[in-house]
Amino acid sequence: REAASSAEYIRSTDEAHAAASAAGVDGALLVGHELVLVLDNVRSAYNVGSLLRTADTARVHAVLCCGYTPCPPHAKIDKTAFAASRSVRTRHYDSTAAALRALRAKGFEIWAMETTA
């Protein structure tokens, strides 16, 4: 089942590259962005997997999992992330503050978004 999901993911990625090429989009535009997602205490491994898939599609630089946010390798993340859990760089930090300090030290500009129920 995972092999079928991975094959579907690869086929979709190949189709996206072919569509970009047919539209005349320069391959250089398909490289990654200097954007890092910081996940602050996201409980659901399935949500993390979904965010990894989105990050892979957007070609973000990395995803930082903070606090109790699950981080790959994790079976539930793999279930929703497909191959993105292996292609997106991830790192776990004990706290969001530590992750933000590390990003600031590397010159990243910090932006925040929060959703509430």
C-alpha cells in the first residue's frame, strides 16, 4: 500500500514538473525557497504529515518540529506525508524559542501565524 502511495506521489510530482516545463517555466524556478516552517506543539501526527506534503510541494527549505510535535520517522506521519517525510528536511527542537533563536542566528526573518478553534 505504501509503495502504491509513493508511486502516486512520484507520478503527481512528475506531472507537475512536466506541466511547468510545458508552460515555459524555467527549471531554476522549481528550486527550493529559503522558507522554514516551525511547528509549535502540533498534536496530530497526521496534521504534521499533511504539512510535510504541503512543504514538499512548496519546496520549503525545512520543517522544524518543536515541543511535543511528532517528527519523522513516525508511522502516522508517513501515512499522510507519503514520500515527503523523506524528502523534506526536518529537525526537532525541545522548544519553539530554541528553534527561533537558531533561525535568527542564521539570519532568517521570523513571521508567525496562529489558528485557534
